[in-house]
Amino acid sequence: MITDLAPMPNHVKISVTRSFLPPKAEFDKRLADIWASYHLTNNGPQVQELEGRLKDMLGAEHFFFMGNGTIALQIAIRALDLIGEVITTPFSYVASTTSILWERCVPVYADIDPATCCIDPARIEERITPRTSAILATHVYGLACDVEAIQAIADKHGLKVIYDGAHAFGSTYKGRSLMTFGDITTGSFHATKIFHTVEGGCIVAKDPEVARRVLLMRQFGHSYDDHFLAGVNGKNSEFHAAMGLCVLDHFPEIMADRAEQWLHYAGALSHLPACRVLVPDSRLKYNHSYFPLLFVDYATMARAQAALLVEDILPRRYFYPSLDQLPYLQDPAPCPVSRHIAESVLCLPLYHGLAVEDRDRVIRIIREAL
């Protein structure tokens, strides 16, 4: 039986995240431009400006602003003509898996690397069959998948590569944006993300013909009166682009604030014996999008979680459950590393403007609980 989800308690003082809002006057100026133009959607000037700025910022060959991160994943799968099995990660937000299912493909899970929580290349190759068409991997918490190893496997077996980059905006690997690897990388610009447009997402494509298909699929498959293929409505509006442009103007300070907060947590919690901090690869310029703390087991995590909740602090279990345990799948092979981490991880509050004293409260409570 499906029941309504319980609302978040009204007494929560510190949540796991809080959306960044630019000064209202800056957004109002953008809104005035929309009122003056009467152009509300359908590839308006603010969407075009946002796409151009993000394309240049990321060094992307082809960049498309989308309605959300899930439709971006679904269009990516369709644009690459994927069929059969797609090898993917069990440790991600559920949209990584449901997008595969919605496009009538079969998710096949490869377990994760405990050092990064990203898909383990050593587990990918053993899952390949004649029905495999692609690999869909997630840059979890903004940490990098082993992009070189994954690409080598894909080249060897003739597979496409999609990266779910919902957490990856702002992270660069060897000087290159994580959003530019694979055949396609998708992004999420949901309000909870480090860069947001309230609701939104993106596709970064490498091949010009794939990019053309993405463009058409985003707008019902036609250009004015010329119809080319079956598409959907994956567009986004001028209002969302306006928010994105305002947030983008503040992105350097957002990144700097999050880095300071992440280092504060890491310095205080890294040496506790009952938990560990995920350490970014030295070749990664990290976006500090989350601060996950990996406890030794479920009981220890639950003790810390309960202690925080008592103090009106709401952490989150990103990600739970491990997706190989979804009830509507057909007996996927179990992924023990993913299941263990899903049971024992807790993401601590981390957002622009989170005060030092509030972080110190979180640290104190965890230390006392352990």
C-alpha cells in the first residue's frame, strides 16, 4: 500500500542543504528583461545566453539546457540508440536506473569502488554480455569515475558511455571538466545542486550527429514545420535560465565557501576510528558538493543520525537503498560494497552560508555520539 510521505519536521533548524539564492535585485532585473521581450520559453535569449556561458565555462563541444536531469538521461539514452543491457552503478540517485527502464533497456549493476563510491571498472568487464550496449556511470558526490579505465573498456567492446554528472558540475579532472567525458554527460540543475536553475539539467554531447538528435528530441523532434524524428518536450524556460545566470555570477564564491566548509569537517572528523572521509583524487579539482561520512556499520551511522536529529539537524542518507535492492527489478546480482555503503553513509549539512558555529555543533554531536 502506498502512503503519503511524512513531512519534514517543522523544528529542523539545519538541513542537509539549502538552495543558494542570489540578491533579489539581480533576479528582478532579469525578470524585467523577460517582461520586456514577452519571450517566456522556446529557446529565448536568456536560455541562449546561459547555454553559451556554460558551454564556454565547461569547454563543451555541444551543450543543451534541459527541463531537468532525468529527461536529460532519457534523451541521452534515446539519442545514442541504446538497446538491450546498460551496465550501471547501484550507488546513485534512482533516476539513473529508472531512466534506463523508461527507455526499455535493462540495467545491469556493477559494484562500486569503496574509495570513491563510483562504479568499479574491475567489475564492469565481468558484467558485459552480447546484449550490452553501453555503460552509464555516476560521478558520485562530484568525485571522478575512473574515466580512462571506463573508456578503455568501452573502446574494447564497442560500447557507448554516458556519465550521470548530476553532482559533477564544477569538478575538473586533469584540468578538464568532468562534464565533458564519455559520449554524453548529463547534468542536474535542481535547486539542491551546487549550481542550480531551480529545476533544470543539461546534456553535453561530443558527436555532432548525436548533438543534432539531442536538439531535435528536446523540441518534439521538429524544427518549425519540418519533422525529423519522435521527440519529447525537454526544453526549459526563460525564468529558469534567468535564475541560472544570476547563480552563475556568484559561482566562484559558492565554490570557495563550500571548500572551506568541507575542509572544516574533514579536519575535525577524518581521524575518528568509527568513520572515514572520502578523499578526492589528487588529479581532481573538487567541487565539494557533498560531505559524506562513511561509518563502519549501520548501527554506528544510526547512532550519529539519531543524535543529530535530536538537536534539530537533518542529515541525509545519500544514497539509500542500494539500487540493486529496488523492489521492481528482476533479481539483479547483489552488489555487496554498494549495499554496505548505502547502509552506513550519512551526508552532513553543507551549503552556502552555513555558519561555523553550526558546523561545530554538527562535529561535536558526531564526536559525542561515537
